[in-house]
Amino acid sequence: MNRSNAGDGANLLALRSHNTALVLDLLRTAGAEGISRLELAERTGLTPQAVSKITARLRGEGLAAEAGRRASTGGKPRTVLRLVPGAGHALGVHLDRDELRAVLVDLDGTVVGERCAPLDLGAGAEAVLAGVARAARELVAEVLGPPVAERPGPPGAEGPRTPATEVPGAWVGGERDFGERGPGESASEERVSEERAAEGRVSCAGEGAPPGAALDAAPTLLGLGVALPGPLDHVRGVLHRVTGFPEWDGYPLRDALARRLGVPVVVDKDTNAAALGLAIGGGSADGGRGGGSFAYLHLGTGLGAGLVFGGRVHRGARTGAGEFGHQVVQLDGPPCTCGARGCIEALCLAAVARGDLAEAARVLGAGAANLAGLLDIDLVLLGGRTVAAAPEAFVHGVGAVLDARARREGGHTGAVPVRIAPGGTRAVAEGAAQLLLAPLFGRGDGG
């Protein structure tokens, strides 16, 4: 990137006009081979003059570069252009109930740095925020440069120069001061929680950066996407009664992290983030072309779903869609951490705990069959730590239930296919980074 023109890497988001996003997305999908201006004009419907202006601006910002020349049917060879992946980066953080996983990705979505550390989601807001800030600083320092300078001013001071409206769902500063202490957590408890988190951290480059260090000095950093269990309000970045951790209810996680780190922050559910990454990265039924529908079922420390229709993540009117694990399938069944009884999550996790993976897969399959019948989806993708530990057992078990349902219904289309989602254990973190990248390429508001 041309730093003299851009200054703050988050200013890349100012390029997110509709036409520019169309061109950027085609450059991204063309890969290293590149694409000519004529092809860009043909595929976007823009005039050659408009494409020339857009590509000239992208080259000036360091986002595009020449990739050589291609033979033409007449006249001189055509110059082809490619995206410069290193011109922008995004952080993605997956906050699980017992683990923090953070990745730094480039504009192609390629992971260029990763951190994983133990986490207690119930340790209090300060401990959790300190863990996120530490992982973010370490990744930025290792990949993008030396430790960044400490952010000046009080918590309510002016944020980065990029307005929050450039990232849908993001906030980068302001006058409000919610504080960063969790409900019922005293100052002394905050210090103990932070020390506990520090004991379990991974030792790596970048340690020793001051606790208040901001990231807005990193010239190519777009911001931070955070994904964690729901329910939560994606638009406002506020947590609700996170299953198993009701003390987080009402906590403004997005604003607290943006104020601490000084970059745009977007917060979403773990399943939605993973589904977004799959929809963009080619894990969907249509190979990432934006027209497929699928359900991503995530089984780890909990159970949830990310739903994609027409290539877009479906969050619902109150961003609460996908609470798949809390559909009741057994009246008066075992109690669930959500407060209900007989939830599919409680039954599934209980079967996993006693080592009965076949039963866990059968229960998960029953839930998947309900989704398939209700939503007529094209594909079921399975992910999460528990699935990753025994992928064949879950694909077979869930698939058997869906096959039985298809036989009962008849018809000629067969059962909804079941596959393991690509990305493995870092699929959620990679999807969290896409919450920042997707708008740049015109892929909706991060879904």
C-alpha cells in the first residue's frame, strides 16, 4: 500500500463503493493469473473508461498490480491485473468457552499468522478483553511490524480517523464510556482474572506491548472481527445471555474492544462467522459463487447453526437466527444450560461426554433433518472441535438420519448431502476476519 496516500490502513474501507467492490472481487477471484481490464468491463457491465479509472485508483492505493500480459486476438497484448493480498489485513478472533483462537489474514483470506491460548469465558470482561488484545498485538507485531505505540488519551478519546460507518456493525470510538468491567466484577477481581489469563498465554513474538497499546498504527490493518457463542446483537455488538454465561447479558463487547484497540470491530456469533467464511471461500454448495443455501452445524463446547440462503448469512430480524442447539426434542428431558430441558445441545453433549458418538451423531442428525424439512437447504456442513475429532462418525451418523428422511418422503432428488466443513478448528476465526473483508469485496454487510 502507498502509505503516504492511505496513512491509516483502515482507510481501505473508504474504497468500498459498489463499482470498486465489483472490480476488487473479480481481482480477488482471478488469483495470481490476473484479469484484463476488458474482461473486468465485460463481467461487471461497466464501461472500459470506468474500469480504467477504478483500476488506476486501486493501483495508486497499492491494492492492484500488473500481473503480466496476455495475448490478444488483435492488437497489442492485454495487460492483466491482480489483487495485492498484502495490501490489507484483518484480524479474526474466536472466543470459545475455554479457548481463544486468533488469526491474521490477508485480502485473499490466507492465514498469515495464528495464536491459540486457553480462555475462561466466565473469568470476567477484563480478563477476556486482555486476552483478545494480547493475541491481536502479538499477531500484528509478528507479521506487520514491531509492537505498536500506546494509544494516547482516556477511554473516551477520539478513535481512529476512519468513521465507523465504513464497516457495517463496527464502532471505533466515541463519547460513551461503558467501562470494561463485567457485571458484578470488582477491580480486584479484574486484576486476578488478568493474571490468570496471563499464566496460560502462548509465549510468542510481541509480548511486552503495553496493555493500552492500540492497533491503528498498523498501516494495512482493516480491523478486528470477533465471533463467540450467542445469543447476541450483531448490529449493536452487544452480548445477550451467552449460553452458560448469563453475566455477559448487555455487555457492549464491540465498543469496549474498539476503544481498547483503536480499530473497527465487528461482533457476531461463531456459527454466523464460520458460515460467512464458507459462503465466500468456496465451502458452500455452489463453490462460493453466492447462490447456494446451506446449514453449518458447529459442535464443540456447545451446538449452533449458521444459515446461508442465496449466498448470504441469514441472521433474522433481531440477529438471533441459528440458535439450533436449543430446539427442544425431548419434553422433560435433561436440563440444558440455557434453562430449558431436552434441548438438542444437552442431549448431544451428554452423549459425547459418555463416549457414545453414534448417539451424538444420531441426535445431531435429527436436528439436521428438522432444518432440511423446514428450510429445504442444499447442503449440511459439519464443524467444530468435537466433529473434527471424529469426522467420519458424524458424517455417517447425520447422513443416515437424512437418508432415512429422504426415503420416507420419496421423490428423486435424494437426501441432503452432509460434508465436513473446510477450515478445521480455525474456521470460526477465519470467518470472523471475513466480517471485515466481505464488505470490501461487495459481499454484503459481513454476510
